[in-house]
Amino acid sequence: MKKLVLIVAMLMISATFSFGKKAEKTYTGEVMDSQCAKMGNHDAGYKMTGTNTPKDCAQACVKAGGKYVLYDAVAKTAYELDDQDKAKDLAGQKVKVEGTLNRATKAIHVDKIEAAP
């Protein structure tokens, strides 16, 4: 009887871990600041920050309190990036992000981020 209970318990734990795993995926878009991503472009950001490049605009807006996000222009959706340091160097650029999306928070856990070809 103890063996049966132990086997059932192990199967339940195993099932929990296998169903709880989130698949890593590759996402593409532009590293943008959260303020400009809401508008889908940097037009207003350029005027407010006195900048004229996506990189300068994004960095200025983040300094003013924003967050770096991955903006998907096709889906018109922004995903917060959990590793702001990795995103900083690629601000304003098209990128590929490998990571796991938390659908509830629309945040991507970044495993790897690089400039898109």
C-alpha cells in the first residue's frame, strides 16, 4: 500500500512539473520605451525629449520613468522585458528575444536578446 501511495504521489509531482513548464519562444520587434509603445511610435517622444532617433528617445523616456519593452508593430502589442540591462544597449533597434512570456503580466523573461538581421 505504501508503494502505491508513493508511486501515485511521484506521478502527481511529475505531472505538475511537466504541465507547469512554459515553452521558450523567440519574439521579434523593436526595443522601445513603454510610453512611446502605447502610441506605437516615437513621434510625441521626439518632441517631449528633444531627441531625433529611436535610441535616444527610448533612453530619455526610460530615464524619465519608463521601462524598456519589446514592441511588436504587427500585433501592436508591447511586452515588458524583465531584464532592463540587456535591453538598454539595444534601445531603438529591431531585435530577437528568446524567452518565456507570462501571459498574465505581458512580460517576457529574457534569456537572450540580440539585434535582428
